[in-house]
Amino acid sequence: MTTQNKRKHVRIDSLNLSNVYLCENGNAVDQSMGRTLNISESGILLETRLPIEQNAKISMEIALDEDVIELRGSVVHTTLTEDGQHEIGIRFDRLTHSTQTVLNRFIQEFKAVRTPAVDFS
């Protein structure tokens, strides 16, 4: 039995440092360092020590090569790993044109030199 890939965009494996802010009512209420595990044009899988619940709103700053971009999103799933880390699946909310441009350029450059992640979901 095969599973259908429901993702609109291919995710690429990419480790990038990130500052993560848990937001309530538009204000940051908690902060942690994290790193991306994979990224696409519409979302990201983030690893952090900060437990963040599904549907929570977050803001993050991510270093993509020479650029640092700010992203906002909603948590769509979260998993506690055996080593105590939290893997957080985030769907991006509205991105600014400049942020989308930097993100798209990073993904295209990454695809040009590396093999995309295999998605078995």
C-alpha cells in the first residue's frame, strides 16, 4: 500500500540555526534556540527544547546562508524525541515578498547542489 504525498512543496534537509519565539496575542511569551531539520516554501520542521503545542503561533529568525529572515507560522504537529528534543512542524503564515524571495532562492540553490529529502508520509 502506498501513501499519497499531500505536501504542496518538496522539503529539503537543511540544518540552520533559529531563534524561536512562542507568541500569544501577538506578543512573545517564551523564547528558545532551535535548528531546522527540513524546510520548504510553505513550512519547516524545527527541533528545539521548547515544548510548543499544536496550533500555537510562533515567530522565528532563521539564518539561511548569508541571510537572516523572520518567519511567522502555526504549529501543525509536535513530537517529543527520545533525547528530549521537540520536533515541531510549522506551516508558514503570510510571508513578505522579500522573505519569500530569500526563502525561494535558498531552496533553489540547495536543490541545485544537493538531493531533496525523501518524503515517506
